[in-house]
Amino acid sequence: MRLPEQGVLRGGWANPAITRPTNPLALVASFIDKTLIIAELEIRKLRHDATDLLTRAVQPALWLLVFGQVFTQIRAIPTGNVRYLDFMAPGILAQSVLFIAIFYGIAIIWERDLGIIHKFLASPTPRAALVLGKALSAGVRALSQAVIIYILALLLGVKVNWNPMALLGVLLIVFLGAGFFSTFSLIIACLVKTRERFMGIGQVLTMPLFFASNAIYPISIMPGWLQVISHINPLTYEVDALRALMLAGGVSAYGVGLDMSILIVAMTILVIIGARVYPNVAI
């Protein structure tokens, strides 16, 4: 395993005193390099278990093929001039990203049990780079779900926006959403420290986050208390941005710029918190 280190002593241990950059630009470049190395290490795991991504695509596929088709026929949920299946497709993409990212933290517990965490903590890699690298790798995993949802949407006749800039915007939002929820998951894993507790908390959080958002119905038809929760739910802003970028003629309720800003700020805050609590998982 290649560790992101500035220098290496005999035996493979990092020496923080060797060639440590002092120039601000060099420090930034070093941080980015270490972050990308961590992301690369995580992405490499996909080669050993690529089927995991396909099995995780079964649930969103069922939502689109069954739930979406049925509710499109009965027209029970008011979505204006947008066909319900079209309205739902970006929400299911966001759901798929959420379900992949929210359980990402369990890998941290496995790494602790295998002793990998201690090796990372012994290196001069900034804790924020460790956390951000894992968030980026979660984003790469989520891209496979985006491809699957787009294929299903195309087969089901969803009016997709194929503008290259819109597609890039979707990829960025998917990255931000996956990064946010995977970092949130990492923080939970650092706090609870056991797989059983982590899985229990993850299962408790996923459905409330999903249903307390605008993923499968408009916020306007929610009761007042649920609307309040929806407006502080980051998934709502992820769905809103995806709906504007993914659909032909899609409209954002809050503005894609605001959606993106909220996700970036929220993810930055979580990365900072994650960097503070990350060493605790090794205790």
C-alpha cells in the first residue's frame, strides 16, 4: 500500500521531518496530492468488488420501474407540468447516492480492526486530506449510480437534458452529495466505533433523510413541520440542483448556485469535524 508521505524511513515509516514543504503553494499542492492518493487507494478497492455497485443499483431501479411507473399512471402526486416519472428520476439518483455514501463509514471501522488506520495516522498526512480523500472516492463510486439511473431514465422516456454543461453540473452535484454524506458517515463511525451500532444508526438515518426531502414529492404538499425539516435537509438541495440540471427544461426552486453553495459549505464543515474526530476511531 502506498502511503501519502513526504519521506520514508527504513521499514516503510513516514518521516515528517524529511522534505516537508514550507511554501504556501507547495503546502496546497502537497495537500491535494495526498488527498488524491487516499482517493486512489479507496477507488482501487472497486476492482476487487465491482459487483457491489451493481447490487446497490437494484433498489433505485425498483423505485423507478415500480413506484415511478405506478404513480405516473394514477397521477396521485401533483408535480405541475412535469410528468411524475421525470420529477422522480433526479430524486432517485440522489437517493442512490445517499444509500451508497451513508454506509461508507463502516470501511473506517474495518480499517481500524485491520490496523490500517494506525499506519495512516503515523504518516504526516493531514487528517483533513484523509477525510477528503475518502469523500472523493465515495463520489467516484456514486458516479456508477448516475450512469445506471441515466440509462434507466432513457429507457423509461424521461426527458433528460443532454447539454454537456448540465451533465458536468450533475456530476459535480453527485460528487458533493456523496462527499457530504460519506463524511457524515465517517464521523458517525468515529464516534460509535462498532459495526453493529454504526449499521443501526445508518439504517435509522437513511429513510428519514430520504422522505424528509423533495425527492419523491414536492415540499408544498408536506405538513408544516415536515417542510421545516426538509428545508434544513441537505438532500433537499442536492435533489433541487439535480432536478434543474438533469431534466430538459428543469427548474430549481432555490437556484443551482445556492444549492451548490449549501452543499459545499456543509461538506467543508463536516470535513473539518471529521478531521478532528478521525483519530478517535483508532482508540
